[in-house]
Amino acid sequence: MYPNLYYAFKDLFGLEVPFLRFVNTFGFFVALAFLSAAWVLSRELARKSKGGLFVPTETEIVIGEPASWVELLSNFGLGFLFGFKLLALFFLPDELTADPQAFLFSREGNPLLGIVVGFLFAYLKWREKNQRKLDKPERRTIRIWPQDRVGEITMLALIFGLLGAKIFSIFEEWESFTQDPLGTFFSPAGLTMYGGLICAALAIWFYAKKNQISFHHLNDATAPGLMLAYGVGRLGCHFAGDGDWGIPSDLANKPSFLPDWMWAYHYPHNVLKMDTPINGCEVDKWGDYCYQLGQAAYPTPLYEAITCILLFGVLWLLRKKIRVPGRIFALYLIFNGLERFFVEKIRVNNRLDLFGFHPTQAEVISTSLFLSGALLWFWLGRRKQ
């Protein structure tokens, strides 16, 4: 396992790149997940627009205006954060930046760098607008297609997805939250995929309604990318060893065609530093990450990654064959619900107490997604008739 890309490059290629200490393995794969989903969504929206399933919206813009105070201040704020936190990683003492994640969520930083970079960002915005300034600003009407909004849709998914994932994670770890509310909320650990999915979906629904984008066709366009993104994100969980592993596994029951590590894995050097010291681990090479699971567990993130990437392929093949708008998304809900429900049977998770039953939060939500997808599939069919 590789807590960050520094350890990955050092172990795999023998290269020591200090900057990569600040690139968390899970975060790297999350970024890949968003990029892959955005690429798939852009292609699907363009295909549907070409097929006449979307229409553009018109908006009025002003050309030739100088930079406003709002633009200058917002760019200064962005630059300040960049300098105060990210650039500070290279200038502050090692004891403050040894744990990059904890540092980014702390109050520590370099105010001088923040101010310098903030003014630089503001100046660059001023210069950009000044170069395009006209003696008399002009108002123009432009057409915007749905595929032109992929960047905005991706940012909405990122912001509300992370916020929803954290909120739902708090519900799962309520006792920890009550003991340390601020520490738990701002901790980089603990994210629940379904919380992110639900909150991001609601935000995009409002966005689509506001911009007159056909909701069923937008859902169908996002479905393959969502499945691919989840699979890529789960690879990050596996390679970082972030705690999403399964229950203890026994190699005695392993199918003969599977290698041992696909059935029972100790997650050595996991990012959580759990739970048994590794004999002979080189501290000079691995630092504080000389721990592994005492009892091997099912590598459930890897199972989910493989399954979801294969299901992405199924959705991608069916996207042109299923003609009823919304049914590709219904199929995504069904696939996603089934996949997560069954993997929960061998996955470590907290259990709820609901009317005498003890399901996990993911089992409740995955069942709801499956039923919603099935009902949506049949309702759309009847509506089409």
C-alpha cells in the first residue's frame, strides 16, 4: 500500500521525489475519478446534442469591461489560500508539514506567501481583463450547449459530493462527532460515497432545471461516468489502504483460480497505520507506515473497482441501444444498488438498529437505489407507451 505517491515512486521505481509526499494516493485517484467522469459526460452530452436531444440556451455577456472589484478580491482570496497552504508546504519546518493532510486542515500556514501570491493572482486577472478592454463595452448574446457546462457540473459534483460524503460519514460516526465536532468535520478522514452521490445529484438537478437541460437525458449522460468514477475511486481506497477493506478472510476457502492477495490481504503500510507492526519494516523507507492488518481481510475495494469498471462497459455498450430517456440511469441505479448491497456482506461497517434489523447505512441506501431504479425503469416504460 502507498499512503502517498512518494512511497509509490520510491518502491516501484527507486525514485525519491519529495514533492510527491504531498500527493495523497486516495486523493490522486479521486482526481482521476472526477476527470474520467467529466470526459465521459462531455462525450455523451456532445453526442446527444448532435442527435437533437438537447437545445442550447442563450445568455447575454458583456465584452470589454475592466476587472471588477469582486473579480479582483475573489482572485486575491484564491491566491492567498494557494500560497498560505500549498506553497507553505515547501517553506515551513518539517514538523509542521510531516502530515500534509493534517496540515491542510489546520490553522498553520505562511501568511506572507499567501499575501504575495494573492496579489499576483489579482494582478493577473486585472491584466487579462485590461488587455481585452474596449473603449465602449459591448453586449453580446451567445449560445451555450450542455457540453459547454461540463466544467461547472463537475465543480458542483466535487463540492457537494465531498460535503455530502462528510455529512453522511458523520451520521455513521455520530459518537466521534459529538466528542469533537470541529475536529471530526474538518478531518480529511471519513467519507461516505452514497452521501456524496445524493447531495451531488440534488445540486446538479437544481442546476439542470435552472439552465433548461433535459433531466432524463442528463441523467443518462452521467450514468456511465458515475459508474466509472466510482470504480476508479475505489482503486484509490485499495492502494491507500484507507479502511474500506472487508471482514477477516481465510485462505482455506479461496477459489483455486484466484491469487492469495485477491482473497486475503493484510494491507501493509496502510494510510491508517493499522494495526500490527510489520516485522523488519525499514523506518528509513516507510516512515510511520510500518503497520498492517493482523488478520488478512477481503480486499473489498478491489472487488468493487473491478465490478464497477466492468459495469461501466455494460452501460457504455447499452447507451445507444436503450432509447427510452432515463432508462440508462435507472439501470445505473439497479447495478449500483446490487453491487454495493452484496459487497456489504463481507465488508467492515457500522450497523444501524432499524425496527429490530441491523443493516449498514450502505445496505439501506443501496436497497433504496435498487428499488428506485426498478420502479423508474417500469414507470418510464409505461410513460413511453
